Amino acid sequence: MPNKVIVGLDGSGADVSAADWAAQEAELRGAELDLLHAEDWPEYAPFAAPLPEARRRWTDDLLAGTRHRLAAAHPALAIRTHRIDGRAVSDALAAAAAEADLLVLGSRRFGAVAGFFVGSTGADTIPRTETPVVLVRAAADPGSTAGQGVEDGPVVLAVDLRSTCDRLIAFACEEAHRRSCPLVVIHGWSPPPVFAYAPAFDPGVEREIADGLQATLLERLSPWQLKYPRLTVDARAVIGRPAVQILEAASGAALVVVGRRIRRSALGTHIGPITHAVMHHAASPVAVVAHD
């Protein structure tokens, strides 16, 4: 597989921060950067598409303008542009991502309470590819770096100890290693339901459960700490709703890494509720990594 980062451009403004983040990531990886636009113009009234020539001109201007801007900021970076016509956007992005190491997409800002809008493109593309997808938040103000993560912040990884998550851990460790920043690993859990019905239940049992989960988490991470001996790892098995614990740890993070289980069936959800919550509410870039 070529060493390549792809960023999807749609001209909405949300892709500006995504393109900037993707360029920085490509430099960290020593990879080339591909700017991709897939046509998604309505074909029927009342939202008829522009004439084909106008479509091509608009797309070419978008790609060329973004390439020029990024090349000025990253002169050593190899940047290519591509336009894909005649396919659904999510299908086009997923097909392109199959030939890349990373796909980067933008998301729009809703507000402090509502969070961020991933949109149908991101939500439809993520289940269609096993390539990691990073969602980057639109900056609140033009020219701002808000939404691109804190450069000296940690990489935050959410893990479910009931799942096989080696691919997830490998991705997070490599990202933290590239940035020379700490890795914070969060496993959120809630006490068994029996605690709600047995107030006199020995409180020491809850401590035993917590200690056991912490030990399991450290054991799961130990091979990776041997592989990355200089990586500072802060592993936490914490009581509480997992999404809330992850979002609290993600404040000021350079990157938040969450997983989704690969589902071959077309039925059922393909993005779990915890990952869905983090995608829509974490201010830092969010990487969604598919795993078994």
C-alpha cells in the first residue's frame, strides 16, 4: 500500500481545517497527500446542478486553490489532486481510502451544547471502509486552528476490554510516537446492576473489580509498551459512562482514537453508541479505527 493520506474536499468550509490537519499528518508520516473531490450535485429541480463545464471549473478551482495554499505552508510535501465523477460520495471516498493509510474528513460546528455535525458523508463513509478515518472539526473563526487538536496534547485512546483491539492500540501508539506525546488510555465501566439493589453490598468488591480491570488493561498494553519503550502511557480503568469519561479525557487532546467493530452484515448499526457520541462531541480530531 502506498504511503498516502487522503482528505475529502467539498467546498463547504468545514474541509479547510481537515485539509490543514491532513497536511500536517502527511508530513509526520513522510507520506504524500491526495486532495479528493467527489461530485455530489443534485440533478433535478428545484436544486438542479450547474452545467457540466461549470461543475468542472468549480471543482478544479477548489482543488487547485487548496493545493496552492497547502503547498505554500508545506513546500516539501508531495500533493496531488483528484476528482471522481458519477459515483455516490461515500462510495467514492471509501474506494479511494482502500488505497491509502488514512482518510481525513471535515465536520461542521453546531455549538457548545449540540456539539459537531459529522454529516451524512462521514457517517456513510466510515462503515464502508476499514481504513482509519479522521474527523476534523471546522474552526470557529477563519484562520483559527481550533478543531485541529492541541499540538502538545496527548493522544487519547478509548478501549473496550471485551473486544480484540490490537489494531486500535497499534494505531494510537504509532500516532503518539510520531508526535512524541503521551498516550492516555481510557476504559470506562459501570458497576454490575446488583449494586443498585444491594446497598449493603461489600464496597470492597467494587474496589476489587476496579483493580482487576486496571490490571487487565495494563496487561493488554504491556506488549505495546515494550515496542514503544519511550512512550509515556497513562492507563485508566475508570467508573462511569464510557463516553463521558472519554470526552473528559479528550479535552485538550491532540487526537482521540475510538474503534468500531467490523460488521459484514448490511443490517444493524455499524458505529457503536460510544464512538457515535465521541464523534459528535469531542472538540479534538477523532480517529475511527475499524477492528474485529
